[in-house]
Amino acid sequence: MRKGILTIAASFTIALTAFVLNGCGPFWVDPYIAVKESPLNWVEIHYYNMNKTPYRRISVLLMGTGHVEVKKGTSDRVSNDFAKHADDSEWENFRTQRMMTDPKHAQDIFQNLVNYGLLDREKNFRRSDKDSFDRFMAVKANISNYTYSQPENIYEVDPDLAEQLYDVIREFDNPNL
């Protein structure tokens, strides 16, 4: 009887090892994917420059269709569509610019962000040793049915990814048309 249990346990261990080594583990998903062109892909980046009071805010929404919406100003409405402090002195400091880019270009931007680890969940909850930051960036995305939402400061979690996201903001903020 004991020999039969050991044989079953050994077989189970071998099967489980083969399952995990083949990349079929139930908890592991490759965050570095090939992005396909899709109108369902999107990324939304919120950036705050905290060097001045009130904070300077920029929000960029890039859709897989090529639609780009840039909001900027000092109003809460830049980063919060449901802001309700209408009596705030900065309420009116809000501008929106809409433009179109080639969907292939949007796909290239999404692929670049994925290559820099946008969907890599192992980067979550990693912190920088720096005490304070003059810039804050948060990002939400849905790329090839992989969702990502990081409410933490990306400059703390992953400064390299933050710089790539900031490049996307610079590309669409005051573009030369």
C-alpha cells in the first residue's frame, strides 16, 4: 500500500513539474505580448507636475482607432470626469484637444509600452528609494484584452516605463500639425 502511494505521489510530482515547466502554469501569464491592431485597445495616462501650486495636469487618452484626446489645465476635471467641486477657483482652467492618428501608429505605441513592461504585474508594488517626487503619473490600459491599472505613482514603481509614458504625452501635447 505504501509503495502505491509513493508511486502516485511521484507521478503527480512529475506531471505537475512538466505542467509548470511548459509554461502552462495557472498563475503565470506572459506580459510581453505581440499587440494586434484593434479598436478595443486603449491607454489613458494622467500626469501631474507638482512643482507649482496649483498642480499642472495633463491627461492623454489614446484609442486603438487612432482617436487621441488630450486634456490639460489645473482643474480637477482634467483627470476626473466626475469632479464635483464647481466652486473651486481652478474649475475653469481646463482645455480639451481631440485629434486622430493612424491606427497603425497607435498599435506601435501600445507595443512599445508593452515592451517596456506596461502589463508586467510583477512590477506592481515595487517602490523607489526616493523620498518625494515632483511628478506623478498614473496609467490605465486595455491592450489585447489585458487590463492594467496602476493608481500608484509610476515614477516610484517603474521610472523607465514612466519616461516612455511621458514620451507619449509629449508626442500629443501641442503637436506640430
